[in-house]
Amino acid sequence: MILRTTSRFKKDVKRAESRGRDLEKLSDIHRRLRIRAAAAGQSLQQYMLDAVCKQADLASAEELLARKRVEALAFGESDIDPELIVEIVRADREFR
């Protein structure tokens, strides 16, 4: 019984530590976003809405690849250039 309780306690401590780190991270992100919103002359809510709308308008790497495949087929090519695939994936990674 004591061994089981100790194990639970350790798990609870790890969870609490993890939550603490998450809260610190979230607090820092919130502070930075408030500063950016103020610099843009917007409320935090409006700033976040604009940011989410911009993100939603961007095509994902998968969508870009699908579009390029359709274009390649329309021009009678069998597939798209592998270098273009690499370029699209790198651009997507840099954005995130």
C-alpha cells in the first residue's frame, strides 16, 4: 500500500510540475500577445481574431502539394518536381 501511494504521489508531483511549466509558458505568451496587440492599436481579442483568420487563410503543405499535382496533370506532366516538394515543405516548416 505504501509503495502504491508513493508511486501515485510521484506521478502527481510530475503532473503538477508539468502544469506549472505550461502555466509559465502561457503567461509569457499572453504577455507578448498583449504587447503586440497594443502596438497594433487593437484589443487582444481583435488581435487574436485577426491572427487566427490569417492562419486559416494560409494553405497547408498538403494543400499546396495537391494543388501543384493538379496543375502538373493539367499540363500533361506525370508528377511534380521533387525539388518543388522540398521547397514547399521547407516553407511550411519555416512558417510554423
